[in-house]
Amino acid sequence: MADWHALTTHYEDPHIIEESVWDMVVDWLAAGVDPNNATPVYPVPHTGTCELHVLLSMITPLSWLERVPSYKDQQLQLGDSGSFDLRFSGYPLLQSADILIYRAGMCR
């Protein structure tokens, strides 16, 4: 459940994030996701995701982040009116931190 990720787009009203996360969980259960076979993970601040995101952002060149296709698409859509700061350009690093912290894709 990506609550930290939502801050990249809903930073002006973060109160809606918690409600949206729980709405998403209800949707998953209603769609038939079995909690016995899929473990929902709610990333709390002390999981290390934020720390790893900061470390990754310290070593990743900005030019690499500017090559991300979604970043380029957003630039084209918003033009000069867009906000292209670390909150947006660093999003792939936040995704990477989640994958590395939770070892996504690793067989248990």
C-alpha cells in the first residue's frame, strides 16, 4: 500500500491518503484478493524505505532520472506549468526502495 508514493501527487492534502489506503484495501478484498495468499504491506516510516530513498537519491544522477519515460511524458503534458522537483523526478527511486526493502519478487 503506497502511502508515501501518494505524497508525490497529494502533498497539499495528505489527510486523504490514509482514507484512500483503506479504501484500496477494501477494494482489493472485494475483488477477491485472498489475504492468506497475498500479504498486504503497509509501509510505516520506520521500515527504512525513506532512508533508502534518500541514499539512492544521493547517488543517482539527475540525468538518469530525467530519462524515465513517465517523467518525459509528464513534461510534455504539463509544459512550463509543471513542477519538476525531486518529489516527481525521484519517484522511481522511491519505487526502487520499496522493491529492495521488501525484496519483491524473491521466492520464500
